Amino acid sequence: MNRIHTQSDWIERARAVLPAAGFGNFDASTVIARGAGSRVWDEDGTEYVDYLIGSGPMLLGHGHPEVMEAVLEQLPKGMTFFANNAEGIKLAEAIVAAVPCAEQVRFVASGGEADMYAIRLARAFTGKPKILKFEGGYHGMSAEAQMSLAPEKRVNFPTPVPDSAGIPDGVADEILIAPFNDLEAVAGLLAEHGDVAAIIAEPLQRIIPAQPGFLQGLRALCDRHGVLLIFDEIVTGFRLAYGGAQERYCVTPDIVTLGKIIGGGFALAALGARAEIMSHFDRKAVGADRWLMQLGTLSGNPVAAAAGLKTMEVLKRPGQYERLRETGQRLMDMQASALSARSIPHRICGDATLFDVYFTDADPVDYRSARHRDPRLNQVWNETLRTHGIFKSPGKLYPSLALTEADLELTEQAVQAAADAVAQVQLELT
């Protein structure tokens, strides 16, 4: 008889073959066995309401029947080709139809890869070397993106701080760092540095909303200084609205990066822009010196494209985003109500489609202000939620369209328990 492996068994096996016993993503002490709809189960059979949803892609939930049908229809036709395929072309057409700035797209396999190429594309198009990014903004794992992602020490702007070993010192010379939501700081940097190719920004930085006028101000500054504006919509694309942050906030960037939802749970991402900019991927159009070489074994994978295309088809149906926002707002309100009832200082930060709690009495507006007044409060909050069947990141909560009334009732119970636990810790700290 085959031995049944417990979660502890799998963790022990992981320690032998994986650095830090994990994939480098989520808590390595949890090994997920399966997911269905709004729920996931670990290898011990513990069931959770899933608010991690694969770090965002599973907006329709796990195993959505229409997505499964599309994938199963594609599989017998071929898993990957390293060549054009109809599903990828149809997905490109759907993205171009939905996303205001994208006249053409190029597929890659991950969001980080898309951001890397977006930065390189901006440099190729403008002929300028520097990139301005915002402290705390996440744009993947490239050397540029790892500058001031989560710096533990504060330095004066615009000096970048590398967040990873293995990055050459020279990378810092081409990166300028600004505080999010500070147009004056951006304006000063662009006035001082005439060699900036692009500003790259998350329209919703992690969960910090752009203040009124900030994104519009970035657009105006870029136009004034001949700088490209890159929106990293790996997270916000097809989440904040069908047309993403560009539709939600009515600001059109020059380049967009997309991921997560457009792959329907499979490895697929893209970058898009107007045809003039995207022509740098066409050697015949721009010549060898201005050509941006890009290829990838799984870029435009037909199975991922089929899953993403069906996911987008479902999301485009009437009422989907209204329902998602209604559910998200209900989750925000239940948490705010529970914490307020216990006089726990807090801010619910983000958008109804993506948010979390900061235990603070100040509004988070940038990386340095997005802080818990005591990290122990957040730790207890998340640990208690997990104990009561809620699966989420320590810093984000993703609502999904798969959530049911039973899920929300269970979440309400968990939130009440977590608020009680935080209130007790707050009492001990005073």
C-alpha cells in the first residue's frame, strides 16, 4: 500500500531539495494539495477560503468549468509550438481591443519578464538610458526592478538601494527613485535629468492608491519632457476593470505590462504599446542597431492563451465587475467594522478588488508611510485568520468571483476572531 504523505513529510522533502524549503513565493510551511472554486486544501486536508488566488491569476476561482473546457479542448491539439498559433493571435486581438494604449502586444512567460522588456523597449525607443521608478514599487526580478523594492534603510531620493545580491554597482547609475504620490519630486527629477527614458509605475502601488491627479500628473510630465510612461498592470490589468487601471483611472500610458489574469492560471504575460513603439521588436522595420531582440520558449503558449482568452470572455460579461466590487467592498467593510468596534487604529488600504489592513492611524500614501505601528499586530491578525480558515498573503487580500455567501460568512467569523486577538495584543502593548 502506498504511504500517505502528510504536509510535514512534504516539508521535510522540500528542505533537502529547495533553498529555504520553498519556491521563493509563499510561506514554505504550507503545501497546497488542490483547489476548487473559492477553496484550497493543504496536504493534511485542511480547508481554506482562498484569498491568495495564486497571487492574483485565479479571479474566476480554481477549476472554472468554462476555462477547464477551453484548456481540455486545446491540449489534444498541442501543448506548445515555439511558433505562432491561433489561440495566441486571438488573445492578442482581445487584449488590443480592451487595453487603450495597446495597438500591438508581444507575449512573454512572466510579469517580471514583461517589465524587463518594457524598460528595455523604452530605452530602445527614446535612446535614453535612465529609468525613474517609485520606492516600494514591484516590477519583477530584473536588476532594475530590484532597486528600492523594499529597502530596509532609508537614503535620500533619488538614490537607489539594491534589494538583492548579485546586482552590479553600475545598475544604480541608471535608476532614479522617487516617492509614490509625490508629483513635485518627479517634476524636479525630470527637470534635472534630461536622459530619462521612462517612468515605470504601478497605478495601484502594491495596495497604495494613487492620490487624485497623481497619475494624470505623471502623464503630463512625461509629455512635457519627452519621457515614456509605463504602467505595470500585471496585477491591475483586467482586475480593476476590464480595461484595467487605464479604464478605471482614465489615464493612458505609452507602454503597458500585463500578466496573471491574461494567462488564466498558466504562465503567460505580455507587454503592449502603440505600433510605433512596438516596431522595435521588428528588425526589418527599425534596422539591426535599434532592434530589440526578444524570444522565449513558452511565449504565446497555446494552452495558456486558451485559458486566458476564456477567462477574459467570462469577465467581459455584464455584471462581473460590479459583483466583484460589491464582494470586495463587503469584505473591506466587515474588517473596518470589526476593528473599529474594538478601537483598533487601522486603515483599509487599496481598491475593492485588492486591499488589506494597515494597523496605523495615518493614511498610507507611499512606501515609507505604509507601515504598521507595530508589526506584531499584523502578524497576529494574519495568523488568526489562517487558524480560522482564511488563506491570504500577509500583505494583500484578493477577492474573487468564486466567493459564495458561505465563504463570506466564514470570513466574517474569522475576522471577528482576528480582531479579538489583535485587541488583546494591543492591550498588552499599552
